[in-house]
Amino acid sequence: MVVGTYMMTDFKMDMIPPGIIDHKEWTPENGRNNALRINGLGAPRAFYTPLLRDIQVPNTSYGEDYALGLRFSRNYQIGRVYDVVYLCRRWEDNSDASLDIAKMNEHNLYKDRIRTWELQARINLNKKE
């Protein structure tokens, strides 16, 4: 799996805060645990298709990409591209940026569950070694 870098812009393509999203805080020293500390992997994402076909993915219409990233990072380092690959336009009502608190809590609960399942899988994997 590879995750790229993007820049946040308004509808006129002017950079808006927080600007460039590159997740440089993901350190090689922290390795596969980087994805467990965040609420999403950013974009754009690319997956190694043969491995993708072997992994079972939840069919929820939300969070599948994050679940895949966690699953891949269990055994593999996620690759990074730190050059801006695309512009991410934001305007009112076009993304998670303007969710109401109930929907935001629902999404965060689901991602907490995904992290819990992944942690349990990693603990079980370590017990076998």
C-alpha cells in the first residue's frame, strides 16, 4: 500500500488550512503502528491488488480504506509519497469536514472498533510467534 500527499484548497483552488497534508510525523521507527494512531490514512491511496483480493474487507460504505490500511500495515510497511500528488477541494457540505456531531461520533466509534479489531489481531499474531 502507498499513501500520497495532497493539498487542501477552496473551490477556487486557493490553499486553505491546514494546507499540505503529508503526514511526515509517520516515522519509520514507529513502523506499522503509525496507522493505529490516526483516524484515516489520507489520500490518494494505492493497493497491491493480489494482496487486496486475499483480505476480507468490511462492506460498510465508510472506513473500508482505513480498515485495509490497518490490515496491510499488520505485515507490511505502508509506502509514502511526500510530493503533493493532487489538490483536495473543500467547500461546504462536500465532505466529513462539515458533519454534525452525531454522525461524527458514529464514524469515530466505527474507526475505534476497526482499531480494536486490528489490535486484537496483532496481539494474537504476537502470541503465535
